Amino acid sequence: MAVKLYMDAHIPKAITNGLRLRGVDILTAQEDNADKLTDPELLDRATTLNRVLFTFDDDLLIEATKRQRLSIHFSGVIYTSPLNISIGTCVKDLEIIYL
């Protein structure tokens, strides 16, 4: 089963566009009018839509860890630092996760 992705507002369009060219099911926070939500609200929104949140925001890792410790359901978070990965590698890695 493919993992549907929800892109945080700070993800470059080049990543989103590259994934869409590969047929990956993506919804961005901007497209969903959710780009002003707080981190907990954004994670809730992704979960409501049954999508895994992709982010560069390490604060979302704190929120995800908190939810795991409290056994609060959420769809998941994929995180990477933009300093440690190129756009091309990010696209390739997310495509693998999607498949």
C-alpha cells in the first residue's frame, strides 16, 4: 500500500514537483489551506487525511515523540534536515517510501 504524503509548508516546491512527476500522491499544507497551523494542528490535519507528514521542522519530531510516549495515534512523520540532503536525493528517498 502506497504512503500518501502531506508536505509541510517549508518543503521546497522542487521536491513536491519532482515527486508528482513520479506519480507520488502528495498534498501540500498550502494547497490544504493549512500552512498557518501550529505543529500539533498540522500533525492532526495530516492524520485526519490519513497522510504521513514530511517536514524539515525538528519541532515536529518533538511533537511526534510526545504522541508516541502518550500513545496518541498519528499517521507518521518523515523528517530530514535540509542541510544533509539534496533535493534529488530527497525525491528519490521519498519515492522509495511511497512505493
